Amino acid sequence: MDDRIDQLTQSLDAAAHPAIATILTAFGIAVAAGLFGQLLYFIGRRVLRETSLTHAMMARAAKPMSLVWPLVALTVFWEAAPGEFVWMGLVQHATMLVLILFVTMSGAGFARGIGDRVLQATEPDIKRGELSARRIYTQAQLLTRMVIFGVSVIGIAAALMTFPGVRQLGASLLASAGVAGIVIGFAARPVLSNLLAGIQIALTQPIRLEDVVIVEGEWGWIEEIKSTYVVVRIWDERRLVLPLQWFIDHPFQNWTRYSSRLIGSVYWWVDYRMPLQPIRDEIKRACEGAPEWDGRLAMLQVTDSTERGIQLRALVTAPDAPRAWDLRCRVREAVIDMIQRDYPDYLPRLRTELYSSASATEPPDPEGEGPPRLSPELRTRLPPDRPLPEA
């Protein structure tokens, strides 16, 4: 019994040591601050609606914020604690670095929570193809990434500035900002150009998610817009990856800038004898039976003519690019089937005139000029505007 009392007395004497007492006090303060933070988080979750923006921010930053409160309390405690301990400076620096880390993670979580809430609110409208929803979705996605990037850079800079050597290096760089700034600017030009291009795209929006574009001769949709690059989903399921700066420096086609509606064109070559009204009727019939047609336009035009035939163009309209392509193929097939079925002789022809070998010995016409006479069985009809070959 006396031995146990002696051990308890020694333990109390050890706990009374200033260093151990300081550590135990710090531990108690950290636990109390952590419980206080959890209480605030619990109250906030109960008070706020799950669909509110603040609720989304708290949900995203809950884990890092649960450690921010204890770290803030420890930082304040270390500043007020006696400084006769050798390890005090190291512990203060380590606590400050960890605090900066979790504050940075919390700031990134807040930004991500705001972005997620906006993206969730606009996602149903995007599935319905609304352009305003795609505009807001693209802006929210890009700006969220830019804010996270900026918060991360500030956090890293704040952590580095806690080291005296880094502060001296920063002061020396500011003193020689001319040459150093130029060197750093050239070294960081690709990163900075893509960062600025991302901000410009987010504000001006030359492209948005699910926009139909033609870039580098490829037709596809904007699938992803990242912080430094854009992914284009090609129609055959390939992926084209381009830096953000490319869309600022190069021209490209955006088929859904203000509206997804398109006018599609279909071309045919036919003979001069081909009547046009049956083709017009067939185009109208094909469009009326096609689910891709939006009812705005279905017309036929003669756009060109040569010695062999005439070129016809049909203009048809559809709500978007994929359906415009399908409608063009449907109309093209319908007209070709009609011509093959009802007017097979009216496809383009190459008309020639052949001469027999004996015709070269026949005398010329009475006026002494012009080609020799042709035998009736070898003569083929020439178009009116085609001159006879010279003898």
C-alpha cells in the first residue's frame, strides 16, 4: 500500500513539472476547442437547410475545419505560454504550418462547396439543353478551379514566409525585381497564360460545356474545361485535348454559341431533263416523316450547272447538329431512291459524238467548211451549247 502511494506521489510531482504541465494544458485546450468547433458544426447543420449554400460550404470544409479550431487555440496558447523551454519555438512553428495547411484546405472546401451547389442546381437544365444553364455551369466550374488555385498559392506562400530564409529571399527578389521578374515571367509564361486564358473564357465564354465546335478540322463537343486544358469529344468517341490558350489564339467554329438550331444542306447532280417538282415533293415528304425536322425550312434550289447536268441543293432545318446530320442523310437517301425508282435515265450523263473512219473521206458541206457528214447510226445527240468538233 505504501508503494502505491509513493508511485502516485511521484506521478503528481512529475505532472507538476513545468514542461509536462504546459503540454497537458495545451492538450486540454485543444480538446476543448475541438469540442467547441464540433458543437458549432452540429448547430449549423441543424439550423441550415440542406439545400442552402452555407450548408454545402460547411459540408465540404467539415473535416479540415474540425482541426482549425484546436490549432487556433494552440497557437494562441503557445504565444502566451512561458518561453523558457528549448522546444517551444519549434512547436510554435510546426503548429503555425499545420494551421496554415488546414486553413487553406478549408478555404478550398468552401469554394468547392459553392461550386458544387451551383453545378447541382444547373445540371437538370443542362440535360434539357438550355444555353443559359450551360453558361452558368461553365462559369461556376472554371471560377471554382481558379479560386481553389489562388487559395492554394496563397497558402503555400504563407507557409513559406514562416521561414526566415524564405523571407530574406523574397526581400532580395523585390530589391532586384527588374531582372528576376523578367526571368520568372518567361519561366512561368505557359502556366500564367493558361491561367489568364481560363479567366477570360470564364468571363467572355467563347466556349461552354457541351458546345458543338469544329477545332483542328474535327467536329465534336466540349466535354471538359479544366484549369489548363480543354477536352473535345470527337463524334467517333476520340478525345482531342487542347490548352486553354489555344482557344484565345486561334479561330474555331462554335455551332451553339447562341442557339443549337442549324440549317443543313444536301447536294445532288442530275440531268437537265430531270423535273424539279417531284424532288421538291419528295424532300417535303421525307422531312414531314422525319422526327429530326423542326418544321422551319425544307426547300430546293438549283445552285450550279455544267455541260453534264445541274446541281441541286436542299435546305432543311433541325434543332441541333446531330439531328441535322441525321436529317441530311435521311433526305439524301429518300431523293436518291426516288430518282432511281422513277427517273433512272435522268442521272448525269457524259454526251459525246463519234465519227466513223470512213467519214474522214467524205466531202465537206457545200460551203466548204465545217465537219464532215456523220453516218446516222454513229451520231449521238449533242447539247445545244456544245459545238461540233472541227474536222
